[in-house]
Amino acid sequence: MFVLLLLLLPLVSTSEYLLILEEKSPINQPIFQFPYSYELLNNFQSNFNLTNNNRDLILTKLIDRDAWCAQNICPCDHCSFLLELFSNDNKTSPIFSSINITITDVNDHSCQFLDIQTNISLSESIQIGHRFPIARAIDYDSGLNGQLSFKLLKNDDYFELNIIKLSINEYAIYGILRHGLDREVKEQYDLIIEAVDHGIEQVRSNRMNITVWILDENDNAPKFNQTEYSIQSLSEDTPIGTELLTITATDIDKDLNSLIHYSIIQPPGLSLFPFIINSSNGIVSLRSSLDYEMIRSYRFLIRASDSGLPQSLYTDTWLSISITDVNDCPVDISFIPNRRFQYENHTLFIYENTEIQNLTLGYIRLFDQDSIPTKLSVSLMNLDSNDQQVYELIAANQMNSYILIAKKGIFDREIQRNIQLRFVATDTLLTSIQDLKIHLMDLNDNPSEFPSNPMKFSIEELANYQMVEHPIDNSELTIGFLNATDRDEGENAMNRYELELNSFVKIDSNTGRLILIQPLDREQISRIELKAKAINLAEPKWETQVRIEIEVLDVNDNIPKCLTSLQEISIPENSSIDHAIVRINSTDADLDLNGTINYSLRINSSWPFEINSKTGEIYSRQKFDYESNWKSYFLIIDLEDEGYPIKNQNKNACQLIINIEDVNDNPPQLFDEKQTKIFLDLQNSFIDQIILFNATDIDSGDNGKVKYSLQNNDYKSLFLLYPNGSLHFTRQINQISLFQLQILLEDHGFPSQQTLVNVAIAIGDSTIPAFSTFEKVLFKYSQPKSIGLILGLVVLIITILLFLCLMITCILLRRHRRRHQAAIIARNKLLCTSSQQLTSSGSTNTTSSFSIEHQQIANIVQIKPIYYNRRSSDSYTVNTSSPESQTYKILHIPQDNEYYLNYYHHEKIDNHSSDLGYHGSYETGSSSSPSSQISTRRSCMVKQLPDFVTKCKSVNGGFLVEMNVDGSDEDRR
């Protein structure tokens, strides 16, 4: 393959070029060289590119002219197109040029047979001259290379070829019967058809084999009413489903042989065929949308087939459809950047701070793929609300070309990183939009900034012993990062860090990491203040200073300590238990919980001490007794802080000695009670010391020292008592005597405690039995007084007892008499009232019906003498003699007898038998109606009743009372 280059000198005013190029020329090789550097404004089928500083035109893909022709990309007879170019080499104004490229054909295709009927069935009755379809033949080359000649190589005495030229390089091959057929003579005919093109330099050929079978039936194929169908000017915006045309064919056969079915023979090379035909009625309709810009015309075969058996006959006809353009393509907007700036993916890259004074950013070119001439226009929109520039489109010297300029403003990436411009183009009907993004590239025009000034950090202290004994040499402990930020980006935002010289912290110059180089002890250093700065790496090297404050946090690295490790105190034994004995003073150099101390005692469980765990105050649960308890206590107080976590708690201990001081709280006592009974025998000489008293005081010191004194003034002339307790006679005693002395024992404490001791000194004679011992002498001297005292006491007690008995007897007799008199009075009143009621009811004839009725419902009371049977408390003997004198009609019990009717008992008692109780009912005897009298009857009133009432029983709303009338029962009781 080779390239034909034909360079026509273009007119200076038009700058147009011409190129004739063979199809399938090699790719990536120069096919044309321009005098200037150009940019491609359009790239036909994306097949071209510019190299060598945009001066050499090369192919990027192989061009198949025949394929383009089949797809209607370019006309088959003359395939040419224009590439539009743009040059900015001329500094005064841009140059718009074009190159017309013509693609010439190469005989690179042989004939191809399509729709081959490899097995053809013909009726034996078919007439001579009958034409039947065999195949279609096509050569995709153009010109002479695509023209074909056909020849029948076998059985040409029975058949001949009928060639119909369908297009420049497409043919329909039909067979024509030249001789009558007789299936019984010969049933099969093999045909060989050869096709040869008219190529000049090279001739290409192809053959196909066809078998013809002779049948007996269906000897008439369908016939169309037109030899060819066409649709002119079908609009590309025709709706899908539109019925375009009705194809009609007829078959003179009958029945199934005349039933026609329609189908479309789809052209090769079309992936999506937009037409469809109804197989029954032949209606051609649109099944997918049309696009004039893709395919401008269609030509395809319509086949009509009958339903004859065993072989269907068919006939083909052509349908040609031409597409008309509508304004359905929006305007194509092409942006060509200024060569000063980088442009990629609709983004224009410009350095910030670029001077803006009518700065040319690029060029706009408008294209409309529609064939309908329209007026194109474009407008500019700034989509950023924070616009810092003013942009304008200026018309260029070429039609539909514009220059984009920035008139005024500033480019500051920190304020506006990206700028969004929008171009809106219209062709009076359709509108298209293309966005242009201007990305501002960074310059180092901003110093770094710290989040705060000062920057504050914190770090836990390390143990003090580590700082002294085991300093950290190689370990690095990160305190934090300075993290300076820069409004610039990339290398312009990168910093290095510097820190002022110190012995505690260093800094990583690249990352700003603060590193502890020496352990810290918060108790010595609680805060570190330093100065640092961030320096830009890019020019100019901006510097930003910052202060650093590092707070050293507390850890529990100190143990609690006592201000006095061993403390000794003394307290009196009578100290109050409500107040603290002592408070343990301790300190912890740590903070908060780490420095909060809890106290606990480590003592004998029997000791009476307790401690306040928070304050360290020690209390006693009970009072001390110097004489009976411990006189000294040794306490260990454990100190523990509240460090967190618990495993970090520190412990220590204090020691406390508590001495109990004695107070004078015990009186002196004689050591031996026998010293209070002294016997002196006249037979023994006792001129000197009588006795040496031995008294003790369990207190200690002066509180336990005892002095003695004689309290009997009468005997002071006879006895002499020394302070040490030595008792002496002042003169000689020669007779039996008994002396009662009072000795005062007193200690030396303050206030002093005293004890008065009675000492009896008996002087007897061992030769006289009655006075030979202390007891005998004491008995002789104390006997008379004792008997008189005892007799006096006995007489007094007897007198008192007799007086009490007399008083009790008088009281009982008086109460019995009053009770007896009250019972007699009550019985008399009851009998008197009942008698009056009976007399009144019998003598009066004028009593109303109310009185009679009252008498009928009155209570019947029988008063009978009874005798109590001592054998049974429930049996009575009733004397029934003289019943007239013992039965009474009593209307009511007198109300004024307060002795018997003191309170109400609200539960009705039906039956009661007792000689100590009384049951009575109370009814009013007024003249009110009987119903009111009955309703106003009150409940029984019960209390201590007279002894003469022996039984009370409820009868017909009243009571039956049995009582002793003659009072014998009262007397007996």
C-alpha cells in the first residue's frame, strides 16, 4: 500500500488543503505535512491525529471505504470529507483552515452471494420462460472493481441467467427456464454460477452451486403490483410504530398456494434495522427511531412467499426509503485553550495570581450536524456565586467562532479554587450546554497557621526515681503534633518545624511531632513553656511562630507520709469519747485522688480505738480505766491513697504511742477489814502502838498515797493517830472497855478522795470468860439496846396491821348496807308501780280502744317466791301458793331507777338466768298508738341488778320476771 500525496497550494485567503488517500493506508505514518502547527477542530470518525508539533497528519485507524459506503458514512461513488483546522502560530490572529480528503477504492473484495437458494423447487408444469430467483450478488468495491459479470457453467441448455442490476455494485440473479421440464425424466438439475468483477489491476471471482428440484405443484409464484417501491422524504423524527407503506402481491394459484406471507430481507452490516413488515397484510412500519446524521437512506428487499406445498414460491421486490433531516441535533461547542494554559477533560489550569487584563483564555467554535441551515449563537454564564473575575465572549473573524477573555479581577486559589463557566449555544430551536472548569493552581503566597496560639498539650509525669536513677536515653515519648496548616497546597503547604533549645522536649522537623527526651516529675515541674515556628519549604520561606504550653499530669508516684513517723501522746483516763484523741497529720505530694489519703488502724481487736478513714482522727469507743486496763497502747496507722487504677495505690504507715494518765477517781480502802475489829487483852501490855492501819488506793502517784486522821473528838485525848496509820493510846487503860472510833482515810490527790472507816476497839480480859474475846465484849456492851429496839418495832407493826383491818371491815359493812337498802327501795317501787297500773286498767270503763289494745299487748310479769337449790346453779323451786298475791301486770319498769338502768346494751337478750343480773325492757306508757309504742321499745339495759330478780325471759314482746318478793333472799345473801 502506498500513499498518494497531492498538495495543492491553497489560496492565501482560504488556507485550504486537498488530500487523496487510498483506503486501508497504513496507520501512524505521516500522510500530509502542514506548514503550520494546527489543532483539529473536528476528527472525522476519529481516524486522524496530528504529530511532530502538530504539523504532520497521521491515520490512527484503518479506513475501510467499502464499509463506510455500506453504512452510508460517505457516498459510494465519491467518498470525501473535510477536516477543519485551527492554528495559533500567527500572533496577530488565529488561522482557521480545512483539508478535503478523498478516499479512493482498492479492489480488495470478491463477489459475495447473498440470499442463496441452494435448493430450488420448480413445478414440472412450469412454462418455458419462467423466471425464478437464485441469489443476490454484491461486490463492496466501487467503480469497475465493483461491477460484476455472471456465467452459467452447467445445464445451460435448460436454464439461462437473468441478471438485474440493483445498484452500482449489487445484482439480483434470476434463472429462466429455456426447455420444458419433466420430473419423471429428470428430477434434479445442478447449476454452477460464476461471478467475475471488472478490476483493472486485479480480477476477483467467485462461484456458487445451486440445485433445482422438479415438483409437480404450485407452479405460480406471487407477483407484486409494482416492480419496486419507494418512500421519499421520510422525516427522521417519525414516531415509532408509524405505518409507512402497504406492499401488495397476488398469486393466481388457489387455496394455500395463493396464501401470501411478507418478510423483509435485512441488509447486511446493520445491527439495528428500524423497519418491520406485517407478514399477513404487508404493512411496513417503523419499529425504532431514525437518525439522519447516522444513515440517510435505506434500500432492502421485500419478499412475498406463498404457502404452497411441498415448496413455497416467492418473489422479491425492492423498497427504497430516503430520510429527510430535521433540526434535532443541538449545537456542538468546541473549546480551544490558549497555549499558555494546560487543558484537559474540560478543565483549564491557570496559576493563581495570573494578571488579568483582557486575558485570552481560549476560543469557542460552534458546529451543527443538521443539514438545515440555522443561525447559531452562544452566551456565557458564570456559575460561581463568589465570582472574583469578569468574563466576556468576543466574536472572532471566522463564522461561529468566539474568543473567551477575562476582562478584570483576580485569580486567588485560597478564595476560589475552581471557577465554573457555562456556554449556552442555540440554533434558534435547540439549546446545548457545555461547562468549562477553570482550576487555579497554587502558588506559595500564604504562611502557615497553627490551630491556636498558644498550643496546649499534656503529658503524664514519669516516676521521680526514673529521672534520678534510670534516665531515659533512647526512648521517645510523643507529646503531640504542632500540625501547622497552610492555605496553599502540595509542596507550597509543606513545612519544617523548629523548637527553641531546651532539655525536656525535641521536635521532629518534618512532622512537627513533639518528643519527650527526659522524664518529668510534676512535683518539681508542673508546666513547660516553649517557642516553636513552622517554616515553608517552598520559596518564599514563610515563618510562623507559636507558643507551646505543656502541662505535666499527675500520676500516683508518691506514697503518703506522716509528718511524724513515731508520735507519743498522753491522755487522762477520764477523757471524753465524743472528741478525737489525736489527729494523724500526713501528706501526699500527688494531686486529687492520687493525693487523697485513707486511714486505717492496725491494732488488737480488743482495744477500744477507731479512726476516721478520711480525716485521720482517732476516737475511743469507751472510757479508759487506768487501774484495770492497758496503761499504754502502741498503734500502727496504715496510710493509703486513692490512686487510680487501684493497682497503682501507694501505702505507708505511722506509729502512735498512747499513754493513759491516772486521775484521782478511787477512794482509799483498808487492805484488811479485820483491822476494824481490834481486841486488846488486859493481860498483855499495850502501852505503845495499838495497831498500824494498812490502807490502799489503787490510783497511782499522789493519788495513791493515803493519810489517816481520827474523827472522834471525844477520844482524841485518849487516842493518838499518826499520819502513817499508827494508832496509840495516850494513857494506860486498865478496865474492860469498848471504843467506837471513826478513822478518815484520805489520799493526796486533787481533788482528794476520802473514806470514813468505823473501828471498834474492845479491851477485855482473857482470864474472864465473858470478856475473853472481841465478840464477847462487843456483845456485852451492845445487848440492851438491841432488845429494846426489836420490841419497839414489833409493837409498832402489830398496831398498824390492826388499824388496817378495822378500816377494811368498816368499809365493807358500809357498802353492804347501802346496797341492801337500795335493793329494798327498788323492789318497793317496782311493786308499787305495777299495782297501780293493774288497778287503773281494771276500774276505768271509759278507756279508749287504744288503751284496751295497749293492755292486750302489755307484758305479763309473774312474781313468784323461789328457793335456790344449792345443788344446781340452774334449778329453782317455785312456790305456787297464793298465786293471786304473786302475779302482777306490769306495763313498764320505772324509768327513774337509775341504779338499774345506767346504760344500754344494743343486742337483744332472749333468755337469761342469774341471781346477779337483771334484764328489763323499757316501754313508754303514753297515749300514743300501739305501733309507735312497740317501735319505740328500747333494747335491754344491763348492769348489776337487784338480788331479788332471779330470772328474766322474753315473752310476746315483753319479759317474764321471777323474783323473791319477801326479801328473804336479800337477807340470806
